[in-house]
Amino acid sequence: MTVEILPPSTPPSPAAPRAPLVDMRDIRVSFGGVHAVDGVNIDLHEGEVVGLVGGNGAGKSTLMKVLSGAQSADAGEIHIRGEVASISSPRDAKTYGIECIYQTLALADNLDCPANIFLGRELVSRVGSLDDDAMEAASRTVLNRLNPNFKNFAAPVVSLSGGQRQAVAIGRAIHFEAKILIMDEPTAALGPAETAQVRDVIKQLKEEGIGIFLISHDIHDVFDLADRISVMYHGRIVDTVEKGSVTTDEVLAMIILGKKAAEASREELAEIQI
Amino acid sequence: MTGAEAQLQPPAYQRVLGAIREFLRRIPVALRRAEIDTRLFGMLVALAIIWVGFNVVSDGGFLTARNLWNLSVQSASIGIMATGMVLVIVSRNIDLSVGSLLGFLGYTMAMVQIEWIPRALGLGFDQPYTWLVALVVGLVLGATLGAITGLIIGYGGVPSFIVTLGGLLVFRGLIFSYAQGQTMAPLDGIFRLLGGGPEGSLGETLSWAVGVVIAVAIVINAVRSRRRKRHYGFQVRPMWAEIALNGFAIAAVLGAVWVANAYSWPEALAAQFAEERGIPIPPGGLIIPTGIAYPVLILLAVTIVMTYVATRRRFGRNVYAMGGNPEAARLGGINTRKTIVTIFAVMGVLCAISAAVQTARLNAAVTGLGGQNELDVISAAVIGGTSFAGGIGSIPGAVLGAVVMQSLRSGMLLLNVDSPTQDIIVGFVLVIAVGLDAYLRRRAG
């Protein structure tokens, strides 16, 4: 069930310097006979944004859940910096510096911002008491960077706006110094100003050498932010392309038809009005 | 004023109502500025109304040292279990088995004292260690049975409602495996002190000592919290609020000690005590202040420990996170199954403590011990602001809820309200309290 092959203590191979940050090989997940992810290969390098696009049910979120430890794969291997990684729970993923911002944000609505940022990784004093003040101070630092207007540190996050909640979820990933970041529809619930803010954050993180998988329905977001684009269709990768080598229409055609741009016939393209 | 203007002016009663409404609207704002829990404040107000109301109706019969002392002892057993029920309900579970588990554990502890140590092991009655062995057996068994319940819920995936409904039947039935359900009495002399009563109390000096220690702890806690917040440059409570709040808390603690000491031993018992020690009885009778009863002391300790666990430990934070969003808790790397096992194990331990208090107070174990306690415990937690939607609830609130419930019962008893009518009224109060809470919460958004 898990993707473990070797213990994580394997010495680094000599070829490591050029190894990709993440290399997922032949990942398979099925739910009762339905192949949600069907033999996918995908990789990600430092300071790179890979856009993951596809229709509903194409398998994008499931694939990313395998990487974040929220879903176990039936088969396949994950290599982190060239070494086989054993990821069978969210906690495992976090030890590899993998942080995920879920579409649902995965916030405990009844808790305040610091409690959510440190959810499952609370800071404690020497005697094991929660250090709420230290957590609040750290939360203020990280959120100040994301959204200087954020003030509501004591309120349950249920009372915050969509953008503020998003900021809390992103703040969690940034505080724990993600090396690999998965963002599942980070701007779907946001207004234009907040969307611009998230885009700026993504560009900043990329500058810092963090590798980002960006799942998005918004093809313009993806073209703006991604270096490469992987198109998924029915659990498979249709193609992975450099952003500069394709047009938005070609990517749209791949999403809808599930075929590489060159393979689609004129009739099919005409039918989807591209 | 012309006729038209007079018509535009709302009638006087509406203006008065408006002013009252405006005043009520401002209370939460002031409370928020002082960082006071609105719900806890509301409960204190409700409790004050209940107490004063009963006192007026009973011509001063309610707010007597004797009645308040009894009230404190009667609230202890339910209050102790209610602290655990908060965690159970906050984590979106329920425990219907607490009353039966209490009965089974109480019976087991009685068996240890009456059958196993004296007869089966032949060590005799009233050994100095008997009470401790009985208590430890009860606590360990309580933790074990609670953990098994938690395992079935967390790892077995059976809903807690069903598992604990089964537990309710199983534990009650198991009592009859001991001594065919005969009443077990009397209990060990030292163990009996856990139930309170004049001898099972701290007495004057120690009660004051406990009061002073708590008062000092309140001050130290306030000073340290302010200093820590300043260190990080956070906003601190306005000074007036800090002094008023902590002053009120200290006054309440010392006032409670004063009341407990104002209740003196019953005359006959004091006379017997004097005779045994050869103390001459002064004119007007021997006054021995009772002080804080042991069950109340236990409740106090349990409340402090459980509040600390719920608000200042990782385990407690995880419980609240699970209640707020189980999926988020899992994705955050929290081991939700293990947390559930711990919650129910803690509940089992608290049942054992309450079982000790109840059997000690009765000086016997009877088959009906703890019957329907689950309903009182759940009611106390819910009146105390614990939400069945999960993620919301406070431990001091639940203890206050237990005191509110007991105050109602004790007050109605004082007014000679019969037991079925008491049930009807408590039933209405429960539904109204929760309804009001839900309404206010919706209003607050």
C-alpha cells in the first residue's frame, strides 16, 4: 500500500545534485475499480512552479494527496532529491518539507489563527505546556508578510474572510519552511485583490527556491505563474509542456479532449470551438 | 409638541425597552474589552439569579452556610464527570455509559474493601492501606474500561453512541456478577472520608490555607501572563479589568471558604466528639467549623487539572481541533484515533473518582449506584456551553453547569417540590438553556 522501498537513511547518490526535488513515478490509486490516478509520472525542480490542470475528476487532487500523505498510493515510488521517500501519513510528508494548502484549507474553524498554523505541531514549553504566546508571535510574523492588514489573531478562523482564511492556510506552509509546496486551487474563493496577493506570494516563494505544484482551474493563473504545465485527463498525464511552447487554447484542448495538442484533429478542435 | 410629533415619538414603554436593549447590547462589548468569556459570565449571572430567587421564595432558607455546603458536596460527583464529558462531546462523541461504569467501579472498590482484602486475602478489615488499594484498583480499572471503549470507537469505527449504549447495559449487568447484587456495606473507615461529611472535610485552618494558596496562584498567574504578553508586545487587558476580574475571583474563593467554615458540625456529632476527647463543652455548644469537604476539594483539583489539560496541553488542543474539523486534524498530522482512546480513558478515570465519592458518601455500594448519572453529566456539560456540533465547550462552564443543575434540584427540594415535578422543570431548563445559547450564538454570528 505504501510507496516505501528503501529506508530514508539511504546515503545520497553521487548523481544527487541534478536530481529533481520531487520525482513521482508510476503512481496508481484506485477507488473500487475506478482508476483515479493511473500510472502517473511527474517531477518538480527547485524554484519551479508546475501547473497541474485538468477537468473535474481528472485525478489532480488525488495525485497531490499521495504526495502530501493524505492518500496512500496503491503502487509507485516517490523520490525526494533523488532518494526514495516513505510517505504514508501527512506527518511523514511534513518531515520531507512537503506542505499542502488544500482546496478546503483544512482549518479547524473553532480555533484561532495561531492554533491553526501550528495544528498538530504546537510549540510547547520545557514542561510540555502549550506556548500560546510564542505561537501567536510567530503567527504575527508570518502573516505580516502575507497580509499586513491581518489583525484578528484571537478570533476563531470561522469569523475571518475568505482571503484571511487563505492567508492562515498559506501561513502554515510558510512558517514551517516548506521546501515543496502543493497549492490546490489557492485563488478559487478569492476576490481580485486577494488573488493578486496570492500570486505575489507564489512568485516570492519561487524566488526562494521552493518547488510548487499549483492545481488550478484558472488557465490564466497557470500561464501567469507556472514554468511547466502538466495536463491530466482521466487519471493520466496527457502531456507535460513548457509554458512558452504552447498557447492557452492548446492547453484547453488537451484538458477537454485528453489528447496532445498535435494529435487533436481539426474537427475535434472545431467542435470545442478552439 | 404638536399632535403629529407626539405620534412620531414611540410610546414610553418602547423607549424604556430600547434603553434596556441598548444597555444589554453594550455588556458584551465591555466584556470583550476586558477579555471575559461572555458565556461563563452569563452562567454566573444565571446562577446568581437562581440562588437569590430561591432564597427569596424560601424566606432565606437557601443562602445558608448549611445549604450551600451541602450543595457543594452534592454537585461534586456530577461536576467531576462533567469535566471529562466536555472533552468527549467536544470531540463529537458521546458517553452514555458513565453512570453504569460508575456503578460498576464503585461496586468493585467496595468489593476490594469488604471481600477481597479482608476475606479473600485474609488481611482483615480497616487496614491503613485498604482505602488506597481500593482507589487505585478503581482508577486503573476505570482507565482500562474507558480505553477499551475508546479503542472500539477510534479503531473499530463503531459510533460512540452505540458503543457506550452497549457499555451502559454491560457495566450495569456486570454489577450482579459480584455478590448477586447484594448491597455492600459498610466501607473502610478512611475510604469513607472521600465522601465528605463533617469528618471528611478539611476543617477551618486547612480550608483557609487552600483558599489563600488559590488566591496567591491567581495573582501569580495574572502577573506572569501580563509579563509574557508584554514581552511579545501583545495588547494586555486594561488594568481596571485585570484588577476587577482577579479581585472578583479571589473574593469568590475566599468567600466560599468563609461559607464552608461558617457551617459547623451538627451539635450531636460535636458533643460526641467532645466527649471522646474529653473536651468540656462550652455554654452555647461546641462550634467546630467544617470547612471544605473532601469531595469538593477533589472537584476543585479535577477542574484545575482538566482545564489545564484542555487548554494548555497538546492533547487538549488536538481534541478541540478534531471537534472543529476532523479532516483538518488528520491532515495536520494529529493521531485522531489515539486521541479518542485517551479521551475515553480519561473519562473512565473520572468515573472512578466519582464512584469513590458516591460510594464513600453512601457508605455502601448498591446496584443502582450512578443510575441515570449519564443524563445529569451530559446535561451539566451542555448547560455549561458544550456544543454537540463539536469543538466548543469549557470545563469550568461544565462544572458551573453541574452546580446550576444541583442548585435547581436542591432549591426545589427546599420548597417541597416533588421529584417528578423537579424532573419536569429540570427538563425544561435544559432545553431552554441550550435553546437560548444557540440563539445567542446565532446572533453573535
